[in-house]
Amino acid sequence: MRTMLRSKIHRARVTQVNIDYEGSIIIDQLLMQAADILPYERVEVLNIHNGARFDTYAIPGEEGSGVICLNGAAARLASKDDLVIILSYCQVSDSEATTITPRIIYVDSQNRAIPKGMGEDWAKDLMASL
């Protein structure tokens, strides 16, 4: 068995940090659906601004809100407006590992999904198609 990248939310902007919470990352439910991340699924978060990397679990946020909120201890590893990459993984056999294609979700400045290289006008159409 191999651990492979299943999905990635690329360069999401942290909208909130809340140290007084049990822990986790709150992610807009639309982004979770687009990236195929389930509630309470383990995710890895990479902070582009300071290099921090940490694991936590995902909690669905308000649909369409663009929320990316780090809670508890994770709130010490990022600041509001930092850019992060959120990764999910899967376990697959060696034969499946050679054919897996991760789902990559690019976002605009409001954390709305957009096609890579496209402007913000494409976000509504993409989300409607999911």
C-alpha cells in the first residue's frame, strides 16, 4: 500500500484564527465537496507564508462563505490572510498508485473555486457544476 495525494485546495486564504477552540480547520463546505474532503477527515495544512506544516481534521463551514478558519493549537501556526495549501491523502495498492490523479482545487482571493489560470468570473460556473 502507498499513501498518495487524493486532493488539494491550492493557495486558500486564511479568513479567521480562533485559539479558543478545541482544534481543527473549518473549510467552506463547497470547497470540501469540490476537494472530496469529508467532515472530520484528517488533512495536512501547509502555510505558504511561514513554512509551517501540520495535520488536523476538517469541519464543514458555511456553504459559499469562503471560510478557512484555523482553530486551537493550529491557530498559532497561521495568521489571518496567510495563504495555505490543504491536502488529503488516500491509501492505494501499488497498481492503483500509478494511475491515481489527484483532484486539485484552485481558489480566488475569496476562496471560491476557479479553473487554473482563469479569472474570478469562472468561480460561479465551476461551483454550479459540482
